[in-house]
Amino acid sequence: MSESIQFKTTQPHMLKTNKEYASQTLMGGLSGFESPIGLDRRDRIRALKSGDIGFVHSWDINTSVDGPGTRMTVFMSGCPLRCQYCQNPDTWKMRDGKPVYFDAMVKKIERYKELFKATGGGITFSGGESMMQPAFVSRVFRATKEMGVHTCLDTSGFLGANYTDDQLDDIDLCLLDVKSGDEATYKKVTGGILQPTIDFGHRLAEHNVKIWVRFVLVPGLTDSEENVENVAKICASFGDAVEHVDVLGFHQLGRPKWHELRIPYPLEDAKGPSAKLRQRVVKQFEDHGLTVY
């Protein structure tokens, strides 16, 4: 990693009296983080590349949602995909997040480390797409591992090439979103391409990183027998690295955010999967020897 740089415009101790810093004190926002509010554009870019800052949307403490045990889930800003069923379109643009110091993030994790160790929990980076900020996330993961705390990356794997093999070694668990099983459907669902996800899954398996696969079941979009069969084959190709597959039924909880942001919502009238459909999909995964939740 690059060495920390010296900022010319704002130092951490100056932020305590800033009104904007004072407003960042609500749980679910950026409570307790020191944010380099005064940095100019050039310094922010340099700090982002070095991992001295990361652009964060929000964070929360939860249990058994984003990995095992009690977890601190940090939602990073920025995402290259535009999934039709995205719950957090407000995280798409990196500039809409708040820049947070690496040191501030590590101090926040230290505050909870005994709780994490007691519950088998840890820190999860989610998004948006946290792999858009590999320097910051990987530096935090390294510091977290040095504390003896579990690390988890929630990702589509679309930007897997951003991570070096050494950085993969600091990931204990990956929540890998396999959004489709063929390129045509993947393009329709996300606007991106599937192959990088497959490649990243194989790299995770080679580095003995445990994988929880997530597949969102959307009637009329991702539910065809052929698509599900292809997803199951992809998951099986990751071998014993896959601990289980989460078949997540589509819901409309994200729709209000699309409306608020005035973004046309492509699944306005879509419904969640029926019990019969879910049962069929679960069996398809199980027929490939996969454990399904």
C-alpha cells in the first residue's frame, strides 16, 4: 500500500468544530467518523488511490444479515452496475458519499472488536460496490485482521480484477452476488457482463476464501429454468468454497428510493416469487450438491 499522504487543506483535528461534521452523528449515517470535508478535488483523488480515505454512504450494526455474528456493515458509495432490483440506488455515485479517514474507520472497528469476537462477527464492506475502492477497503481489512476480527466482502465480483492476490488473503468470507447464469440475462439485469464474477469466484476458491452465494429470484427476469441451472453450475464450479446459496426473493422495499431520486423504476409492477417457484429453484441448486438457505 502507498504511504499516507499529507493533506494541505484540512487536518483531522480541525474537523471537530465543523458544522457538517457535527451533523454526522446519527446511527445509520456516519456516526463517529472523522470526514476530511475541506479536501480539494486533487487531494481527494490522491487519498482515494492510496486508501487514506474512502467514500462511505452509511454504516450499521446488525446480526446474521451480512455475514456471521454481530457485524458492522459499511455501505461504500459508487457502483458500476445498474441492477433492475437495486435496493440502494442512492449509492450508485461515489461523489454522493462522504469521504472518511482510514484511521477513523479503524478506530470505529476497535470500539466493537470485543463484541465481534464474542459473537463470531466482524466487519462487512457492502455498497454500492465496495470493490470500486480497493485501496481503502483492503487497508481496513488488513488492520481488522491484525485485531483478530473476521472480515467479509459483499460484492458482485464485477471488479474482481481490482484486487491483488495479497488483498484476497485478508478476506475471510465473500458474499458473492451471482445475478444471472448467462451473459444475455446478466446484461439485462445489471447492464454489465457476467464473466468477471465467475473469474473472481474461482480466484476466491483458489485462495480458500469461503463464499456465500446470493441469487435474487425475480419472476419474469431471473427465474427461467435455464438461467437458474446455469447459476447453479457456476456455483458448483467454485467447489467446496461455497458454504451455501441464499435464494433471495424479490421485494419492492427499494422502490421508494427510485421514486425519490426520480429514476424510472423498471420493476414497478413486479411481484415476489411464489412458494412453488422458490421450491423449484431451490431444488435446482440442491441437485448440484449445494446447500440452500
